[in-house]
Amino acid sequence: MLPLRARYLLILVGKPFTGRSDALRYLEMAKGFHGYALERILSRHLELPGSPQPQGRALRRVAAEARQGCRDNGVVARWLLNDIRRRHLERTETWRPPPRIVITGLNHPAELDVLTAFSRSAVFRIQLEDEVRCERAVASGLLPREHGIVRVKGVTTRRFVAAVDDTSRDGDPSHVDRPDDLMQAAACTSRKRGSAVIAAAQYRDSGLTPVLKKLDDFVDTLEKTFPSSQF
């Protein structure tokens, strides 16, 4: 197996529509991280047909089927780590500092277990109230196509949570992803962890700015915990 060449892995965990992708893009653009989303890895490895590609709830069901087919709940995370190993393998005689990696798009606690097995890993949880997540989802325009909510206008928070947070299909437990399970696993990980818990009023005043500020502080801590001088 190729070595995993990374200064550290920062794993962003949150329920759908909490701003994980926004946080990933922020770290890429403002901090120079190399970003990876498990959804993209899944699409590439399975060579999913069609355009547009499955997204949201449909893609999470595809992930559940992949886990079941491989009999490995952490298989998508293993595919991701293999991709990172190949992409960042040292190929020149000129030394380059190992990259800082940020990862999002996790759907299952086993994926978190696979990623946090790397000794230089950390987990950051993003938590928004369900009411705020619903507002963000409606504003995104993704609910009809990705989550099967046809009548978006006036959708209740309860209806949103039922549609987005539970991907059960025909009562088959092998096709269930529950974000609450992943969030609980992230809270219990033995790895270094941080979090941003944003109330509805705070979000309406400042958007994701409080999340990014807490993320900045957490990255500052990781820079001291995993200094580049170690390499």
C-alpha cells in the first residue's frame, strides 16, 4: 500500500445543508487546503451513468448500495484514501511539504472510523438548527431534484427533516443513512475535534461567518499540533 502523504486530515462533519461544502471551499480558497468530497469519489469509482449525476438523497442511496455490495461500510472512505495516496505521491527529487487535506461528504460512522485511523486527523462538526437547514435547503433550489420534495413553498421543518435525514428505502435497513448516527460518532471520536453550534438568530444575523471563524480558530490549533517542522 502506498503511504498516505499528508500533513494532516481535517474532516468536516454535519447534517445536510449545514454548509459543509461552503466550509470546504473556504479552506481551499483562503487557506490552501486540498479538498475532497466523498460524493465525487463515489461517482468516479462507480462510473455512474447519466447527466446530471445522482445527487443528495439519491446519491446517498447509491453509497448505501455500494457499502452493501462490498460488505464494507467504510469502502467509500477507503477509495478516497487510495485516491489521495496516488495524487500526492512524491514524484520528484525536489522536496515539497505534504498537503493539508480537508474532507467532507461522509454519510456513515464507519467512514469516519476509516479516516480517523490516520494518526494526524481531526474532526470538526458543524451544527445548525433544523429550521435554518430547511431555510438553506429551500434557498438552494435543490430540494425537488435531490430530495423528492415537490412542493417546496411552505415546506415545514418536520417534512424537511423526514425527507432529507432518513434515506430508508422500502423499509430495508441496509439502505438507511442517519446523520444523527454520524454526528454522534463524531462527538465520541478520540481524535482532536472542534465544533460550531450556530443558533437560528445568530445565523440570520451573520450567515456562516461564525462557523468559518470557529473553523479558523480550530485550524490555528491544528497548525500548532501538527507543525510543518515535523516533516
